[in-house]
Amino acid sequence: MPKKKERLIAVSPSGKKDGSMADLIHDLVRQIPRGRVTSYGAIAAVLNIPNPRMVGRAMHTGDGTGVPAQRVVNSTGHLTGGFRDLRKKLLVKEGVAVKGDKVVDFKILFWDPAKEL
């Protein structure tokens, strides 16, 4: 029988466990460097979340606390979900070229949390 993957548990610098999965997702998204992007699926994989849509849902629950949701796109580099125009504008301001709803040079700009953290 295959060994079950261990789920990461969010721990704040004080050593206390975070309150929700959304908090854990937001903490990871805050680590994406300016000018780089990652995907919902990459975040889900590194946090052992069964469905990337859960990451998308967490992006909508951001309470304006500095979560750079514009840096999270789908697996083909397209902006999806709400506020596409705003997210595109924020990415362009960071130096990311976006044509239509797609990040230009997505594979080059892709930040893989599994390798970078």
C-alpha cells in the first residue's frame, strides 16, 4: 500500500499553528517574488491540498493584507477568476508582460514553491 503524503502544518514564527488553510496559502503566496508567477496547482501540490480550486477560493478570501494574488495564475499562465484587469495591471507594474489574459514567458517566470522553498 502506498504511503500517504504528509500534510504540512502551518506554523507562525511564534511557533503557534495558523488558524486556517487560507492563512497557510496566503503565507506561501506572500513569498512569491515580484516579477514572478506560480500556479494554483503548484501551490496545491506543495501544501498537499487535494484540489487547486481550493487555492483559488483562498485567493478570493484575501482581506487586503498584502496577499499578491495577481502572481497566481492557472497552469498555462492565464489569468483566471475575478479582477483580471486589476491583476493584469498589477503584474505589468511588476514588469511581467501579459498579452490578453496570458503571462508572456510563463515558463521562464514560473516560480515553483516545491523547488524554491
